[in-house]
Amino acid sequence: MKIRHPKGLPVLFFTEMWERFSFYGMRAILVLYLTKETIGENPGMGWSNSDALVLYGWYTMLVYVMAIPGGIIADKFLGQKKTVLIGGILIAAGQLTLAVTSEVFFYSGLMLIIFGVGLLKPNISTMVGGLYKEGDPRRDSGFTIFYIGINIGAAVAPLIVGYVGEVYGWHIGFSLAGFGMIFGQLVYLWGQKHLTEVGNYTPSPKIEGTKNNKPLTSIEKDRIIVLLISFLIVIIFWGAYEQAGGLMNLYTKEKINRMIFGWEIPASTFQSVPAIFVILFGTAVAAFWEKRNRKGKESSSIFKMAIGTIIMGTGFLMMTGAAIEAQTSEKALLIWLILSYLLQVIGELSISPVALSFITKLAPVKYASIMMGVYFAATGLGNKLAGLVGEFAQNAGELEVFAGIFVFCVFFGLLLLVFFKKLKKLTHGAENINSEEPVELT
Ligand code: GLN
């Protein structure tokens, strides 16, 4: 059965694809630029590795934490549609500011990007949810498609911006990221005709001229509780998964045999592997859950998240295998790393697009963007946690840390499986699908 999605979906897909191109492109060269010496060809900022990693940790956390004010601004003042537009303008301005060689411009550029992503990222995700009516069975697959767009940007950007930044100059790399965001904005502006119904500001209903908003019902409160619990899963999930850019990246460089036909693949190239796996397997994983759902088997979001955490955790069993091998023979086989990323991505696909969709089903409409903001802030905390775990591994040893992540994630996932029915009850049927046949919105 071919499912048709609302016409607004491709608009949001391409806007977010370019935004992620800009984000991941700049992220790929940030630390390299900071640590490059200040003299010679293509000079950088001359920072130490640890100083650069500290700034990187704060930056990746703050971009996501700013999603909370970003969500509040959309809910209380502007609506998601306008907030996304302003966010995109700030990001493009920030990237182009980074293109100028000056310390003041550098920090101002970072600040602009942090505010811009905070305004754009949560709200464009909420808008995807807004394309579907309550109970529309296409919502989850809509989010999977959107998630594939994110990862096309994430897969291509490090290769292009990374290459241009390292070979032709950092500042040209930053401007390329800026032009990516400008493309995104052009797609967004062009596609406004397909977004008339979504992301508009809806003032909270006032009671009899007083300023009090209608209080939340007990069902809404229960749903918020289950959302907050799911954010804990999110922190733990990203705390493990985000090792990819840090600890696993360094480990790939030092301990994985990257020789293929006499050529050594640069470690940074493997940063695109998870995103490529998302593109390849995104629809298959979504179809698997969809099929279970249709057969009436358990496929609620918390259940998927629990299974996703376990599968992602098993990815670290592969890294444990690599670390054991590296103890005896100097370097470990590449297949460990590839299998690890594959399992992590299958886990990611059962959590990340699912969580986005789950929030849009459960959050009361007037708090929709704020809850999305809190979700991204949780992923930001996960990023910071990942950095701390990576730092800890420098003393504790990689083998112990990889094995520890595996045991912890599997244990946590199993614990969730024990309690998921209780959590599901708190959603009060928000995940029930009303109609069997897709509604045509075009
Ligand atoms: N990789 C996904 C993205 O860039 C998820 C990131 C996150 O949730 N922190 O959107």
C-alpha cells in the first residue's frame, strides 16, 4: 500500500536537510579549526585539544538546550512557522559571520548559530507533527521520512564542508555551511503555500477576560509525566550514542585497522557511516514496526524505545570485541566498528524519530513546542554526558567503558520492558490509531 503524505512534508524535509547540512558541516571542522596552529597554510586558532573539546562540548549542548526558549517563543508569541524562519536567518548569519577571520566574529557567529538552531530545530519538528491530524496512522512514517532528510544533510556535509574547510580554507568551509542554510530558507519560503495550515500562532484561550489559562486536565498531566520519563531514556540513549563523534572517533583513529587495498581511510570519513545507515535502513525499520502494529502486536513508543536502547547497547558489545582484539593484535578489524554503528543506528531508528512523533501525540497543543524544546534539551544533556563518559574512558580504559555502556544500556532497556505497560497506561490512548485508511490532505 503506497501511503501519500501531505505536501508540506517535502518542504520541511528539504529545509531541515539543508539546516543539518549547515550544522554538521560546521561541526565537522570546528575542532580541527580550533586546534590548527595560527601560522602557516590555512591557519587556525592554535588551541590545545582539551580546550577545543571543552568548547565543542558546551557548543553541542547549548545548541540543543536553547531549544527550550525556542519552543517557548513559538508557543507564546510567534507560532512555529515564523520562529523557524527567524532561526534559519540567524543560522545563516552565524555561519557567514564565522567566515570572517576574527576572534570577535568567531564567538558572535557561534552565538548566532546557538540561538538560531534553538529557534529552528524544535519548531520544525513540531510542524511535521502538525501536518497530521490526531490519530492519523501516517504520522510515524512521516517522521521517519523527515529523519532521513536530516541524515542526508548529516551524511554529505562532513565530506563536502570537511574537505573544503581543510583543503581550501576554514572560512570558505564555514561560508559553504552558510550557503546551505540559505538554500534551506529558500525552500522554506517557496513551500509556504503548502504550510498554510501548520505552525500558526494560536493564542491560549482566556477565561472571561482574566489572564488565567485553562488548567491542564489530569489526562494531560499524566501524559506530561510519561513524556518526562521518556526524556530520561533520551538522555541515556544519546549519552551512549554520541560517543561516535568523540571516544569512538579517537578509537577509530588509534586502534582500528583502516587499511583497504593499501589505502588508509581517514578516521573522520567514518563519521558519515551512521547517517548513511539511517538513510539505508530508515524505511525498513519503520516498516518493521508498522507491520507489527498492523498485526496487533505490541509496538507502542515506550516499547520501541526500550528495544531501541537494547539494540543500540549491543553495538557497544561489538566495540568491546574490538577492544579485546586490539589488546592482543595491535589493531582491531574494521568490521567491529561497522557492526557497532549498524546496531546503534537500528536502535536510533527505534527511538529518535519515534520520540519526535510521540511528543507531538502526547503534548497538550498549547505546550507542543515547549515539550519539543525540552526533548532537544534532553538530547543536549545526553551529548554532554557522552563527553563526560569519553573523558572518563581516558583513565578507565576503553574496553571497560565499552563493556560498561553495553551492560548499562541492556539493563536499562530490560527495566523499561518490565514497566512499559504502566507507562503506556499514562498515555491514555494517545497512541491509538483511529482510522485504518490514510486521510488525503493534499
Ligand atoms: N541526529 C539527529 C539530528 O541531528 C538527532 C540529534 C538529537 O536529537 N540530538 O537531528
